[in-house]
Amino acid sequence: MEGIRKHNPIDVPEGYFDSLRTRLEAIPHKERAERGVWEKLMPYASLAACFAVLTLAGNAVLHRTIEEKASSEDEELYYAGLSNSFQNELLLGNEVIDEPVSEDDIINYLIESSVSEQSIAYLDMK
């Protein structure tokens, strides 16, 4: 503490505060214009508009997510049933053959049945 200088480097001019009041009184005062109803309500209207936009955007995202999830669950159930039905038996014409069916047999059958490549790729991922 002894090494700190006690001198203030900022000086106030002589008589500055003595004449401050007279200088402030010399500044002309502007009268405040009366604000209209719209100007008073503008901040609240802006806030309400922001909430409305956020609500609509959230609602749109939520509905899109629910539709995609339902769609993917339906596809998964469809393909699971399709895979299980061909797991134990192979249909050839009217004849049913009871023998183990390989995954390649299932994929070949699906290709011959004109199932899309995307659907086969989905089954192949599992």
C-alpha cells in the first residue's frame, strides 16, 4: 500500500461545479409528447407476436415429428411381419416347403416380388 501513489491523475477545472447548475438550467427542456394508445401497446403486441410465431413453429415441428415417428413404426411392423412370415416357410406356387430359409432366399424372393431396393436395404440393415 505504501508504493501506491495517492495523487489523482484526473483534475476538475476550477469553478466547474460552481457554474454547473446555471449551465444545466440554460439547456432548453423539451416537452414530452403524449404517447398514443398504439405506442403504449407496441411492446406488448410485439411480445405477443413473438409468442405466436414460436408456438406455431413448435406446433409444426411437433406434428412433423409425430408423423415421421408413426410412419417409421408402421414400416417397422410391416417389415417385421414380412420377415417373420418367410422365416420358416418358402412359398413356391401352391406348394409349401418346410425347411429353413436363409436371408439370401428372402432377399431374392423380395427382389422377384418387385419390392423396392430401399425396403430391401431396410431389412438388410437389421
